[in-house]
Amino acid sequence: MKRNVRNIALTILACSALLVGCKKKDKGGDEPSIPSAIIDDSGSEITVNDATSDGLVFERDLDGEGFSIKDYVGASNNVIIPETFEGKPVKAIQSEAFREKKLVRVHIPANVETIGDYAFVGCPELNVITVAKNGHFYLENGALIKNLAVDDKGNPTSRLLAFVLPNKTGQFDIADNITRVVKGAFASTHLTILKFNPALIVGNFQFFFGPSSSSIPETVKEVILTKGDIADNSFAGVKAISAVVIYDIKNIGNRAFYNCPELTSVLIPDSVVSIGERAFANCAKLRRVRVGNTANPGLTTLGDYAFEGDGKLIFNETLDGIRYLGNETLRYFILMEPRDSALERVTIEPDTRFIASEAFKDCAKLNKVTYSEADALFGIGAHAFENCLELPASAGKFSSSLRYLGPGVYKGSKMLTEASAQSGFKYTGDSNGGYAIIGRDSSANVSIKADTRFIDAEAVNTGPAISGFTSQSAEFTPSDDRKLLFTSDFKKLVAAAHGASYGGSFVFPDNVEEIAPYALSGIANMESFLMPTTLKVVGDGAFMNFNTGVSKKLPLELPSSLRLVGDNAFKGMGTIRSLVLNDGLLSVGANAFGEINGPTELYIPESVTYVGANLVKDSTIARIEVEADDQPSAWDASWVGTLDIETAVRFGVKR
């Protein structure tokens, strides 16, 4: 949530009349009769204090037609929520209403329609819940459930899972028709295996259990993911799980399993078509990765650094010492790295689909790469041949199957210096497999020739200033004024004319979802600009040294659609008045807000599950508030940089 919106909400609550319930009869009827000694499912007697509604703090709805439970300040661990208060129905239990109240038993009346996030977190003995007949909630297999939609025969097609009794152990399967899980629903359980549709995760897996990264119990060792997609950052920083079993999953998002320190094995089935950037990176114990079950796996997209910093991920090794990931029938699926950096020549096996990021980086003597005639290569990752000093231009031939060429693939190599210069760009490739722009020459007026399929945005945007674009390629389209270059669907801003004048304002097309690395870096004297409301990804250095003008300080508000912010994304951005990060943001790269002048405070919403090193290095930001109970374990250890974490950072902001 935005900082200013949060403050408004707190002001409204402060002005509301808070009412404490009493134990006598309510105007709407008698309290339910619940004994002081109860029997749990095992037949054991649990002794509790007298059942009571005394100590409940009520808050009137804005429409005045009902009340909700805001807090509980009583002493009993056996609480009855009444049907009505002051003659009006009790319709909701607010977020964190009973957090850490050590309840043993609670009664939920028929009028309660909603239960907020973390409502019962910190109640490890809450193993008895009673619900009124004909109410909105019911109990099933030790779980508190609400029907959200039913078919014409009355069968539930969409259900909400609000809470699971803490005494649940072993494996728990979340039913297919559960479409929403309340945050904290599994608080204090002792499960070992959880089977579910990963689309149920909102932000991060930890929120199933509680608001902090330490909420997940150590007993949870395995997750079984059944269908759909695994979203960005879904399991980032999760410490407990050691095994992931995947069925019928199509897409694995960016940093989906980033920094899972105990993860040792993953089976990626044939159904998976894409693995995102750094999806399994920094998993130090990851040893067993099997890609596909057959010779026809569905994987066509491998994100940069998907397995960076992992254990010895080798399925097979060729005679010349090249390491691969694959399976028994497709042994050479992903080329990972050479055993010896002194390698001079390499033959890419015919069934290789991907060359991983940095696979041959710093192989200074590599001078020949041979691709099989049956080459079916789909992707070459970022910086794969960086600093291959002897790699000639003849190595840059692409097959028609190639779908992705990462940034900096040939940076620092002989290929870059030998690349053919034409119309302001340096090209490699040919008309058969298509061309790639891998660098810039000194020309200010540039034209993209036909059959160009790839552009190294990092190389283009950090080269000499461009004053305008024209294109003969079907893959890339300039804006009407020729100052901006987009992919043909206008979803990605690839480059900007850094040498052009923008007249003090900057306008994005309506459907831009991604800004490429360094695309807008160094553009000066902006008096106004608005982020596109469809934006999802801001690449590395995208707004680096973007100058908003000294005389007019502009607010910088990142849209709620934004999910990922790259390294150095806004570093050195000219004077801005304020900086707002909205709910929905998942990942913020290293030094993303370094060296900016203006804002003194930064509020990081709960949705952020990854932050890189030195987030605000050498900026005017002196205080950071984080909406989390503790520092998420996926965050870089030095993310706070030179700030004093004790005085400048406060965890546990109350919603």
C-alpha cells in the first residue's frame, strides 16, 4: 500500500468510535452456551477459561449497518463472537484481530462474512472452532472454509480457505476448488508436505503461515505444485523446503525459488514452457535438477541466470569437459559451463536448446564455436561469451530456432570489434538466421535493417547518443516522432534517442509492460512524465541519471502494476520530490535508488520479497520503513547500505 494511503486509513481508524463488548446478553439475543472444559478430536480434555465475549473491540462499518471485530483485549482464551452488537450484525473479523491472543477456542456466528489476514496468527492452541448453523463459514477436514461461488446444483466451484487448525500435521492437500487462501491460514500448523495450486500464493509462500519470513515452520520440507503457473518470487527466501515436485505447471516466474538454502532437488516436467530470470539462483544445496521426462520437453524460454550460484548442477559431461543439464533421453538440454576456462574450441551438441548465462564468460582463449547442422538452439543467455577475447565474428551465426539473445552476450570479445557496422549499429549474424545488433558506432542517425531479430539493449543504450530511429525490421517499431524504439507489439521499450530533445515532457504508449536496460538513462531536463499504468518490469539502469530538472522537483510514483525493478534502475536520477512504492512490487535490484536527491524517507510494502545490495547508497533517503515483521531472508545482507539499520529501518509496520 502507499504510505500516504496508509496514513489516511490510520487517521480514519483513530477517529472511529471503538466499542468494547460486555459479557451480558446482547440486544440481538443470548450468547451461545459453551462449557469451560472441552474435548478435542483425540478425546483429550482441554481446560479453558469461561467462555465470554467480554473484551472484544468492535468497530462500526462506514455505512453504519454493522460491526466488525477490530481487537481483543480480554483475558479468556475461549471467545464467543456474538451475532449482533447494539442491534447490528457482527459481519467481519478484521486483519490481526486475534493476533497473538493465545486463543484455545472461538465461536464464529452466522453473520460473519469475512475474516482478515493474520486474524489468528500467534494462536498455536486454537484447535477448536465452532461455527453457527447456516452461516457463511463451515469446517471441513480441520479447515475453516467459505463458499464463494456454486454451480446450478449447489456444488461449490470457488471457495476460500480462512484458517487451518494448528494440530494439523503431515500432508495437507488444498482442494482444487479453493481459489483464495487468507494470509496466515496455516499459522502454527506442523505440516511436512503441502500440495496446492501455486496460483493461490499472493506475493510469497511465507504469507500462508504469517507475516514474517520466519513464519514457515521447519517441518515443511516439500511442496507439491499441481497446475497453472508459479508466479515471480513465490518461494524466494523460503528456508525450510528441500524438495519441489511440479505437475502440469506451464511457467516458473522470475526468482520463483531464489535463495532457498535447503532446496536440494527439483524435477521440471515436460509441461513447463518457461523458467524465469534467476528462478533457481543462489540455492547453495541444489544438486539434482532434471529437465523434462522425455526427449520432447516443452521448455522454450530460459531466463538469464536461472541457476546462478547453485551447487554442482550436472546431468552429463562431454569429453571436452562441457557440463549440461537434461534427462536420460535428452542429455544435452542446457549447456551450463566448461570445466576448463582455457578451452579453445567447443562443439555444441545437436540437442542443446539453451546456452546458460555466463556459460563461457572469461574463456579468453576460446576461438571457435561449432553448432550442429541439426541445431535447435532456443536461447543464449546474458554475457554467455563475454571476454572471449579470441572469439571471431564468424561465431555469430544464428539458427532460425533462436528466440532469445541476452544482453552483453559478446561484450569484450573479438566478435564485437569485428562486427559489421551499418547505419549506426554493429551487426552479427546473416539473412538466414537473422541479424543481431550487438553494439554501436559513432553515427547519431540510426536505421535498423531488415531481418534484424535481436537487439542488445545494454550495448545500444550505453553507446554514443542517438538522435532518432528508423526501422526496416518487422520486430522493432519506432514511435511516431522516431525518438523511441519498441518491439512491434509496443509492450517493450527497447531504446530511446538520448541525443534528442523531448521538450520537457515524456509520454509512454498505453500498453508498455517493460523498459529495457538503460533505455532512458541520461535523458535530461524532464519537467513532467508519467509511468505507464501497465508497466511490469524496469530493467537494469533503465532510468539511471534520468534528469527531471533542478528547478522543478517531480514526484516519482511507481505504478501498482510494477513487479520487478532492476539493478541501478533509478540510480542518480535527478532531483525528485518524493518516492512512492506501491503494493504489488516484488523485487528491487541492487542500488536501485542510489544517488538520488530529494526524498528523505522510503516505505517498502509487504509485497516486496527481494531487495539487492545498497538499495539507497549515497542518496538523501535517511529513513526506511518496511512493512514486515522481520527482514525477509531473500534480501541481500547489505541492502540497507551505509544506513544504521537500528535507527533508520523499522520492521513490523502495523497495517
